[in-house]
Amino acid sequence: MTKATAIALAQLNPHMGNIAANVDRLVEARAQAAKSGAQIIVAPEMYLSGYQCDDLVLRSDFMAEVAAGLDKLAALTADGGPAIIVGAPWAQDDRIYNSVFVLDDGAIKARRDKVGLPTYSVFDDGRNFTPGPMPGPVLVRGWRLGLPICEDIWTADVVECLAESGAEMIVSINGSPFEIGKRDRRIANAVARVTECGLPLVYV
């Protein structure tokens, strides 16, 4: 039987370091998505903090505010509206991760961490973040979703791992700076992953 799920893509541009404003914009976007019948809303990589936030992630007060923002958004999902998939930095066991969170039923249901940490061009993820393990899929509203983060779909290994471990759809969150001509490269890269894994792909 074919499953049908409406997914809202929140192509929002976060304010660097203004977590409260970023939360408010996502709350508004979720309300609009709910009116449109969406079951899931997806926001970009590192949306809560802004990207790249560099050494801000070394501040305990900043990371506590990010965690509080996640809790606020998670609590909102107790209303039965759309589940939220959102990117944010996460501190645990003296390590910091570039992570994606699934928020649903009033709680943080799952977290996956970025595996590939770029350190070329304008990117400096490797300086402050710890790479995550190869991920498995997450069950969200009846779908086993693979949640690779940005760089993780620029090579085949992470998506291949997700497909082999039972993902039914790839939902990739990204947060790259604007660059002329990069849209075509992004599309070509996404098409390559879809061709290899045979799964549908949602790209934010």
C-alpha cells in the first residue's frame, strides 16, 4: 500500500545567534504548514543557532539556550500538529556535534549527527564539531527516514548506509552560504544519491 505524507520545507534563513527569533520563525512556519495539512516540517542545518556559528558553540550559555529552544519546539508538538525536523548544535560528554533532531509527540524523539565535517573553502566544521557515527534511519509518522546533514550527501557512503539499514526516504538538511552557480551542483549531487540508493530525497 502506498503511504502518503505531506512534508513542508521551511527554507528559512536564520539569524546568527538569535535563537529566540529563529524559534519564533519556525513556530510561525509550522502553524502555516499545519493549515496546509503537512504532517512533517523540515528546517535547515544548524537552523536554531545559525550557520556557521563558529566558536559560539564553545559558550555554555549559548548551548544552553539552544537546548532550551529545542525543548520549546518539542513541547509544541504535543498539539498533534506537524512533527519538526530541525538542525542545531548539540553538546554531550565534552563533545559538540552538528546534529539533526526529530521532535514529535511533545518530545525529542531522535538525534543524528553529521558524519562528514568539511574544512575547505569557507567551511570549518572540523574545528569545533566531532563527527557522528554512521547513522541509521529514524521512524517519523510511519516513515523510516534517513537524515544525512549537508556534506553527508556529497559522497555516497552515508546515504548508502541509510539505504542498507532500511531507510525509505532521504531527508537532507543543509545550511551552505549562497554561492553563484552552486544550485546546479547541488541538484546533480542529489540526483546521483537518488540514482545510487533508489530512494526519494527531500532536500532543504
